[in-house]
Amino acid sequence: RKPLEPDLDSLNQNLPDPETLFTSGVKLENKLKNRQLKQNVSAKKQRKEQKRLRQAVKGAVAALPPRPLETYCPRPDEEEEEDFLESLPTDMLEDDDLQLMSSMAQRASFITRDLSAPVHSGKKRGSEVTKDYEKLPRKMARIEQKEVIHLLPIKDKTGLIPQSIQKPVSQKEEEEEEEEDDEDAAEQEDHMEGLTAEEREQRRAQKIQEKKLRIAALGSAVISDPISNVRRVKELRGMLMEADPSVAVTVRKLVMVSLMEIFKDVAPTYRIRPLTEDEKTTKVKKETQQLREFEEILVSQYKFYLEDLEQIIKDWKQQKKKRRQAVNLQSYGGLAAVAVRCLTELLLALPHFNFHNNIIVLLVPLMNDADRQVSDMCCDAFRKLFVQDKLGAASLATVRVISGLVKSLSYSVRPEVLQTLLSLRIREVKKDIEATKPTKKFMNYQEKKKNLSRMQRKWKKAEEKLDKELLEAEASENKEHKLKLHTETLNMVFLVYFRILKKAHRSALLPAVLEGLANFAHLINLEFFDDLLNVLQNLIQSGDLSNQESLHCIQTVFTILSGQGDVLNIDPLTFYQHLYRMLPRLHAGASNDDVIIVLRCLDTMLTRRKKQVTLQRAMAFVKRLSTLSLHLLPDASVGILALNCLRVCVWQSFPKCDFLLDNEIQGSGFYLPELDDPEHCNAQNTALWELHTLQRHYHPVVRLFAAHLSRGAPSEGSAALNVELSRRAPVELFRDYSLKDMTFNPPVDKPPTKKKVIKSNLQIIHFSAKTCLK
């Protein structure tokens, strides 16, 4: 007998699945989860594709331009169908169905149909329709989105035609809101009208006091714990939109000033930068995370606050009143003035913080504003910024914006805009940068190997590494960066000045330009000297300049020639003659501001350039200055006499000028005071008789200087000056004895009163009576 063969199929059915035999339950669960996840992903993709298809269909229908009805010519068979349809009875339809069909006919959805396609074209497959939609661009033209109601589509020989109608715009909600606001305002007005004027004022004062307490509470909470309570700034900033008309202006002003003080107190002393993606994903300590959140909220709220201030100023400039605005147009001026004041305070207090350049861009155009208060406020703020800016970054940003403003307005700006540039703290530029570089020389490898041992080379390497770190700690790079910023700033300033000299030399900005050139003339590049001297000489000879403008031109020329221009072989005789001719125009009836410019010009012309000045020229100037001191105010007379004594010091720089103290004639000819040429007026044949007249002057300091000069300006003796007067510059003496404040310096002694005189007489009479009785 054959052995029985086992049934393999039955055995296989009874055996367990090998996959389940060697697989744990966790893996089976994971496989089930993966399978469900794949199904969800595929279903999500299908939903997205269907959504895109619907959007493409909707966009394609909206983008198709409607064709006018006149261009469509119906076919004869269509006309027959229309006649047949019109002849059908409509009494079998209900009124609602008939109205619906008529409204659908009036909408004329077939207008959006593309009639350029052939009518009897064959049927298209669904895939071809989808391909047409896929050929459309993904980004459709942005159109005004309107609410649309989608209807059932219509199918014809060309394909599916989507149907939709525009949802009627219901303005009921807006009207209801406006009505509610109007009702509230009317109720408030009716309630206020029922009160007397005194009760209204009391109610207003009570509201203001409540708002003040609320502002104080929020501000104190933020300042006491900025990191925890920084979100209170948002609540405080929301009070800028106060809607109560009776207290809106006052509350907004208080909130603006309070927020300004909070930001000045809370803002850190560094610039906050946004975090990178790696820094956001990195885990940090709890304190560091709190600090990051505080900085982020602070910067965002500071930005929103600046935007609110900017919007207030824009509304004031445009005289724009928003709907349901609680502030009237007359109050915008006060709000804008407070907003400008807050911006100027932040400009000066936070030059290192974020958005500082944005504040500069916002305030620079207001320097040229028609409102004098706003303009002066901005100009003063930028002057203070230039003075306190030590590095130069803020000054450079401001000068760039001013340059763009002057150019964009075609040089029709106020002179005060350019006069602010005189406050720039620029003392040196990049030409001296070599002096700031480290002079320490390090040994190279060959020198070390030749002169040092192995141990010495090791110690030398460590020492040089330490020296480099010390040089970095000394901030030598910061000095180079500072000089670079100053050089760029000065280039921008000279660019503005030269543009005005070239294109707008007849504008009202010329005095400010000439004063600026005189202030920064020692920093002008040597390459521009020739062209600049020719331009200034042409301006003076044209005769269109005022007295002060001509003096600024002369000051600029001699400042250049006494600095880097001393290497130029130029004899500025023409400018000496111009100044000599202009001196008699100064008198006590005119402005006394030109005297200080004359003192600076003479100090440069006769003291710093004494080697280039002839004796005849010096004597002519001394004689004319002595004559000039007779008909000037005391402060100007003191400055001119001090210039003759101390600076020109005819008896020190030009010893032979003592001829003017003698009555004898030193040459042929006569003195010609009306001649405007100092070289040929024969000043050596005259005497300084004005000094004897000035010795009887009513001002004691003028008498003192006149006596000192008439005796030959001795350094010792009774006619010598005291140390306080002898060491002061003429410009300082002019300012010390100025009569600008209508005060006399030194003060005049008060005469004795009549009461004292009467009392003394009575005492004398009483004493004489007593003696007689005795």
C-alpha cells in the first residue's frame, strides 16, 4: 500500500498567517495607522483638486468679457423656436414659477457665454474641458470680490455653463450701526443740553479726572514691572481713540505724552533686532524667553505708537475729518503740535533705538512747515541732535534727508533749515585717518626665528595676541568709522551748498550758505579752492549781496587762505579792499550782528596773515577802525579797541604803527579818508585823535581801552590793562558787554534818594538847634 499523502491546501488554511506569527501587535497597529493616513492624504488631495477646479471654473466665467446683445444674430430655426415658445399658454404655470422664470430670463446668463465658438461643434469629453481650465493661469487678475450666489449650471452643445447671481448688497447693518451711533450721540447731547454750563464743566472735569487716574494707573504698572506689564501699553494706546467729544482732545494729548515718557523710561539702551529662524527654534531659559517676548511686544507697540502720531500729523496737514470723528478740525492743530513735541523728544532721547531714521524722515519736512511753532520746534530738535551726536550716524542720516528735501522743493525752503547745519560737530575728516591707526609694529616669522629662541618665540606669540586684543579694546576701528561718517556728512553738506551757489544764487538761502561755508571752510578740499574763490569774488562784485552776505563771503575766503590755502600763492587784495570799503556802513542805527563777523574777519586778515600784510594796509585799517568806534554801540567799540590792542596789536605785530600816536607827518601827501584803497590813502600822515575823544566816553571799559591805546598799550604801569581784560578775545568782550538784553554792563550806580537827603538835613537842623539851646 501507498502511504497517505497529506492535503496541503487544508493544512495551509489551518496554519496561521506567517506575517502575524512573527509580527508584534505594535507593528500591526502602526501599519494600520499608516494605511489610514495614506487614505486621508489621498482624500485631502482629491478635495483640493476639486476645489481648484471649482475656483478655476468660477474665475474663468468671471474673467470672460460679456458680449453686447447687438452683435448676436439669431438663426432662423432659433426664431421659430422662440415664436413657438411664446405661443404656449402660461396659465398652467403658477405665479411663483412664472416670476422665477422671468427673473432668470432678465438676468440673461447667456451674455457671459462665448458666442465666438461654433454652435454645432461636436461634444467634448470631460477631460478636454478640464484641460482647457488647466490652461488658464493660476493667479487671476485681482478684481473686486463680491458676494455671489451659485445656481445650477446649464448644459448645451458647447458644454457646461455655470450660473450665478450677485447677492444684493444690504446696507441695513451699516445703517443700523450709524443710527445707533447717532442715537447715542443725540442722547448724550440731549442729556448735556439739559444741564447748565456749570454742570457741564463739572461733568467734563470729572471725566477728565477719571481718565487721568486710569492713565496714571496703567503707566505706573508698566514702569514698575515692564517685562510683566508691557501688554498694558496696548490698552493705554487704545485710549488714543477716545470717542467722547467733550474730553477727546485732552485725553489724547495726555495719552500721547504719557506713552512718550513710558517709552523713554522702558526702552533698552540697544537696538532690538528680529530673531532668526534658528533662534526661534532653539530652546532657551525661561528668563530669556520672557525677555524676548518683552522686546517683541515693545518694538511692535512702539511702531504702532509712531504710526498713530504720524497719522495725527497727516490728518492735520490734509485737514481731513474722518466719519464719526470725535475731534473737530480746529483741534487738530493742538493735537499735531503735541504729536510733533513727542516725536522730537523721542528723537533726542532714543537715538540708538529702533525706527530712529523713520522719525528723522517724518520730522525733516516739518522744518519747512508754514506753522512757525512746528518749524521752530523741529529745527531746535535737530540742532540739539547734532550737538549731542558723538558718533555721527544720526547726523549723516539727517543731512541726507535735508539734502533730498532741498533738491525736491527746488531750493525753495526756509533759511532756518540750512542754518541748523551750523550745529554739526565736525572737527576733522578722513584725511587725518592715518594718525589714528596703530603704530605698533609686530615681528614677522623670519625675524623671530633669527633673534629669538623657541621659548621666547612662544612667549612673543602670546604677547602679540594680547596686544592685538588690547588694540581692539581701544576701539581704534570706531575712530575710523567716526571719521568716515564725518567725511560723508561733510560731503553732503558741501553738495547742498555748491548746488545752491550754482543754481539758486539769488535765492533767500544764500546768506545761510555763505555762513555755512565760512564755518566749514577749513575742511574744504584743496581742489575746490580756485573755483570757490572765483564764485565768491563774482558774487561780491555783482552788487546784489547785502552787507552781511558780503561779510560772509570775505570770512569764507580768509578762512580758506589761513588754513590749507596758505600753500596757494594768492594775494587777496580785492577782498581787503571790499572789507575796507564796507566798514563805514556799520553804525549804531543798524543791526549790531554784523560786528561779530567783522571782528572774525579782521582777526584772520591782520593777525593770522600778518606776514602777508603791508605796513600801509595795517595802518589804514587801524585808523578806520578807530574812526568807526566813535559811532558804534559800547559793546562794538570795546571789541574793536580790544582788536587794535590785543589781536592786531599794532605795537606788537606792526611796531612802526606807533607813528599814528605822533602829530608829525612821516611822508609826503595828505590822508585821504574817502579813498577806498588802503594801500594809497596815506594813513601814515594822520593821527589817532579819536582816542582822546573816547577817553571821555560814558562807558567805563571804553574809556579804559582808549587810555591804554593812547599811551602805547603798555604791559605794566597805571595804563596797563588788568589780567581779566587782557586775556579775553575781542569776540568774547563783545558778547560780555552786549546790550542785547537792554542792560548796562557794568551796572550804573543808583543816585541817592530824596528821603535820605531830607533826613540828613533834618538831622543837621536838629543838631544846630541843640547847640544853640546849650
